Amino acid sequence: MGRLARFWNLLRWWSGDDAYERYCAEHRGHGHALLTKREFYRDYFNRAGRKPRCC
Amino acid sequence: MPRPLSLFAWILVALTGAGAFALLALHQGETISAAWVLVAAFCTWVIGYRFYSRIISDRIFALDPARATPAVRFNDGHDFVPTNPWVVFGHHFAAIAGAGPLVGPILAAQFGYLPGTIWIIVGVVLAGAVQDFVILCGSLRLDGKSLGQLADEHIGPVAGWVTLLSILAILSILIAVLGMVVVNAMAESPWSTVTVGLTIPIAMLMGIWMRLIRPGRVLEASFIGVVLLFAALGAGWWVHHLPAGDALRASLTFGAETRLMPLLGAIQGRELMAWLIIIYGFIAAVLPVWLLLAPRDYLSAFVKIGTIGLLAAGIFVVLPDLHMPAVVQLATDGHKVLADAVAAGDGPVLSGKLLPFAFITIACGAISGFHALISSGTTPKLLANEGHARAIAYGGMLMEAFVAIMALIAACALTPGVYFAMNTPAAALGGTPELAAAKIATWGFTVSAEELTALAKGVGEDSILSKTGGAPTLAVGMALIFDQLTKGLGDLKAFWYHFAIMFEALFILTTVDAGTRVGRFVFQDVAGRVWKPLGDASRLWATCLGSAAVVAGWGWFLIAGIRDPNGGIRMLWPLFGIANQLLAAVALCVGTAMIIRLGKVRWAWITILPLCWLLFITETAGWQKLTDPSPKVSFVQSAAKRERDAAALEAQAAADPALAEKSAKQAKVLRQLAFNDQLDAVLCALFMLIIVVVAVDGARASFKHLGRSG
């Protein structure tokens, strides 16, 4: 069960499913306003579009 | 493990691998089990990973888990993010593995199973994985900088500019060739067209879901997307089973028929499909990333990893026999006509001789310059620990080589008759199963017209003849392997064939989207230096102009390839190979200069060795493409022949008014094809020159450094 949960967490990390949660955990308490989930993912997907994909 | 025991185990692995290679090379029978290819590969790769990659990690870069990586030092939560190594591996592998390791080995199977097998297994250890790993280490040491910046830093500004130019050139040829692979896979197949076409609205729905309906629910959207993909396969099946004269079915069957289209005029179905892909590429590059590119990338990554895993399982369970001769040009017993043609560089699938073209055709899978962009792009910005670099870069490339080996097995597991029937252009094969079977019989392989028709029916197609480009061959190979896995569920060949086509088209279109967009960034970067507003990505007109320029670049080659009666793949794939290896040569020059600057000159052979090999094969291939006396091999001779034929037709038109219109039309087409050849020749010469410039510049920079330090 522990391994399955770890795999699920890795899958969420890899896919970016938990990117907003990690962003909030990282930036909370730093005194600046946090992006909303919608704003965060707009930026997140825009960055994804700059990555090359190989042949 | 105690040292003597460990030594014994490694000697055993080495001997087993050597034995498997010997068996593959010396085998005399008609077929040989794919198990021997897998044994040779795994034994070589574990030794390469355990010992060879250690030279790079320990002796050259002295990778230290305690040293802070750029991701740790510049952690901004966006570009630089320390990430779990498994996650980085997943990103790195998903980025480097595309259609190349699948298509290249299929095409190179025309030379036999042995050349491709040796090049993939040995080449990846000594060249491809070395390049990926060295560039990743170099980028880690230089704050996660890109290949162009590394070239600028370690060699000089000329190399920096040349790298930028190489990237644009490779993108143009790459996207054109991949576009052609998709067109060839979907031509005359309404099932494939519907399935692949529906992936566009599916990706857009996922985009809207992840961005507007349930922001950030990536896995949820991906699950919905995968379910809808299977529904799309069902929709394709439904269209395929409509009556032959049905209007919907006919409109979705893009073949040799002529259609009258607004703006384009009278146009052949296949060419219309190419135009649709060009329009798609432009729209995909201009649309917001979240709407199409990002969700398609997710869909493609999940399907890619799942299908590759399934194929690996299939090959291990089924362990098919390889039916292709070991080296076709040596298989003179009954195959003399084909052996002579292949030896002369006039093989039915690819033009060019075994040496160097087998090593050009298989680029990704053995070595791919494009990987250097990934190794100096996202990966160094995510790596939290230097100690993980070896597994991610070297190990990731070994994994890609495994994908290439599986593709080679899938192609060689087909009977040679079926393989050549699928991969020989229609102009050389004849348009019917009877003519194809007769032609293939002259090459010494037996396949009956009934067999070809039955196989086409079995995979749910009207015909499998001349489905060039590699993708349909891989799809048939995969369908036969998967069908054996799911034997208990009935005959699922048609389902698996179209699933495989969808799988290939999905990530080819992702490369088209992402490549066009990245090409636009490079174009705007360069154009912005000439006139600033052109480089402003926030201006819609500048974005559209940049995208149009990039799309025009690859679109031109795509249309030229589609119109080529000898099959565009046959001529353009080698050019793509040269372009890709050119970038690899640039990366290895940068790597060598970097190793020398680190003061590790005695280990510089580790990059110089593959660099010399690449210089030899790319320059030889380029030279043959320019100077070979055969028009089947040389762009220059092909252009000259077409010019002569056009002149003869024009003379005929002048002499006989009854034939005037038809001959003039044919002459015009030939002149256009001759111009395409001339342009390919110019590009080829440019690539050759670029390689020499970078090699000389790299040597100059390295000797200058050695002189200073020593």
C-alpha cells in the first residue's frame, strides 16, 4: 500500500497534478500574495509549451 | 558481492553478450529468435552503464552528490525546481523518446537485421548516451545553460550561431519528415484519419477541463482523454465499416483521388492531407499552449509510455523470430537482384549504401543531436542531485535504445515479402498485390497476392501496399505481437493496428506542435535582433509571422516530399539523419572542448571517438548525396536527370501537338522536382560545411586552451 501511494504521489508530481499544492507549500508565509489555482496553471502550461520534444 | 565473485559475474555477462553477438552474426538458418538480440543488448548495456558511464561521472566530471545543482541554487519554483529523480527521469525520457527510434530502425531494416542491431547496441553505449550525459554534466556545471550557450562559452560565438542555425535546419527537416510519416500512415485509411483527427478535439477538451473547468486536474483530464481515445478508435471503426460509396467515408479517405478545393485548386487527396497538417501546425503554434499543446503532450506521454511498456511485454512473452536476412547485400543466395541494388545504394526502401546510410538512418536510438537540447534544457534545471545525472542521462538513452531495438525486432519479425511490400514506393512496386508479389519474387522473397490482401483485411485496411514511412510497418508488427498476447479475446489485429497508428501519430503531432513553437521562439530570437518588434512574443502579428515562417520552412519540404513519385521518405529521411547527426557533432565538439577546459585532456577520447565517427559518416553521406553517379543516391544527379527528362518532354510537346498539353504538364512537374533536388543538395552542402566549421572551431578553441595551460 505504501509503495502504491508513493507511485501515485510520483505520478502526480510528474504530471504536474500536485504542482499548485507544492507551490503553495513553498510560498506560503513569504509575505507575498499567492497566485490562484487558475492563474498558477495558466503560467504552468505556458512554460510547458517552451519545452522541445525530440524526434 | 565479494570482489572475485563480482568479477566472475561480469565476465559471465560479457561472455554471454559476446556469444549472442556471434550467434547473430554467424547464424545461417532462415530465421533467428529475437531473444538473441535482447541478450546481446542487455549484456552490452549493463556493462556500458556499470563501467563506461563511470568514466564520465567519476573521472571526468567527478560528480558529487553534495555539490549544489542549479535547481537547488536558483530554485524559483518555476524553471529551476529540485525534483524527485524518478520524476526527472520520466520528464527526460518522455522528452527524448519520439518517433525517431521507432521509424529509423524500421527503414534501416532494408539492410538486414544485423547492421541496425550492432549500431543501436554499441552506438548508444559509445556515442548517444555519452553525448546526452556529457552535455547534461556540462550544463549542470554552467548554471543549467543551453547547448547554444555552452557552445558560445566553450568554443566561441561562431559555434554559438552555428548551433542556432543547426537547430532551425533540423527542425524544418524533422517536422517535414515526421509530417510525411503521418500522411503516409493515414492516407487511404479513413479509420486512421478519423481516430487521429479526433485526438485534436479530445486534447482541446482536456485543455479546457484542466484550465477552466477543473484547474490543474491533470490526471483526471488525462484519464478522460485516454477513455475518449478508445472511443475515437471506435468512431474510426464505424467509418471504416460504412459502405464503400458512402460520402462521409469517401471524404475521409485521402488517397490518389483528385479533389477540387478552394484556393488549392485540383489537388490529390494525399497532398490535401499534407496541407491540412501544415494548417494544423500553424494553428497549434499560435493557439494558447494550454488549449492544445499541453494537453496533447500529456495524452501523448501517457499513451507513449503505456504502449512502449506493452510492446516490451509483448516482445518478451512472444519472442518472435526474425525473418530478415542478417545483411541483405550479402544474402546473394536467391536474393542477388535485391542484394546488388542495396549494395549499389538503390535499395527499395531507402536510397544510399549501407555505409554510411544505415548509421544515418538510425539516429535516435543510437545517437541523436536533438537530445542535447533536452540535456541542456529542462533536465539540468530539475536535477536535485548530481549523483542522479548518470541514471537519468546515460540510463535514459539506454532506455531509448531499447525502444529502437524493439522497433527493429517488430520490423524484422515480419516476413521480408510483407516488409518490402509495405515500404517500397508504388512507382517501383506496381499498384496491385499481384504486381507487388511478382516484383518481390524477383528479389528472392515469397509472398502471395492473397497473403498481402488477407493481411490488409486482417488489419482493417483496403491495402497495405506502399505504406512507406515506417509507421504502418511498425503498426503491423506491433499488431501481430499484441494479437498473440490477446489471443483469447479473438482476432484483434485491426484494433491493435489502428491503436498503434494512433499512438505513433499522437506523439508525432506533439513533435509537430512543439517543434513549430520552439522553431518560432528561435526565429523570433534571431529576427528580434534585426528588428525588435519581430521578436516580441506578446504581439500577435509577430507570433503569427514567426509561426508562418517556420511552418513555411517545413511545409515546403513536406509538400515536396509528398509530390516526389519516388517517395519523399526515401530521399528526405537521409537528409534528416544528416541534420540530426550534425547537431550531435556540434554537441560532441562542445563536450570535447568542455572536457579539455576541465583539464581532463587524457579522457577527451571519450567524446572524440564518437565525434570522429560522426564526422566520417555525415561527411561521407553528404559527399555521396552530392557526387554519387547514381541519380537514385545523389541529389545533384537526380536533378540533372529530371532536367534532361523535362527537356525531352518539352521537345516531344513541340514536335507532337497532340501530346503538347500532357507533356508540358509533366515537364513542369519534373522541373519542380529538379528544383527540390537542387535545394536538398544545397542544404546537404550547407550541413557538411557547418560540421567542418564547428569541428575546426572546436579544435582551435581546444588547442588554444591547451597552449595556454600547458
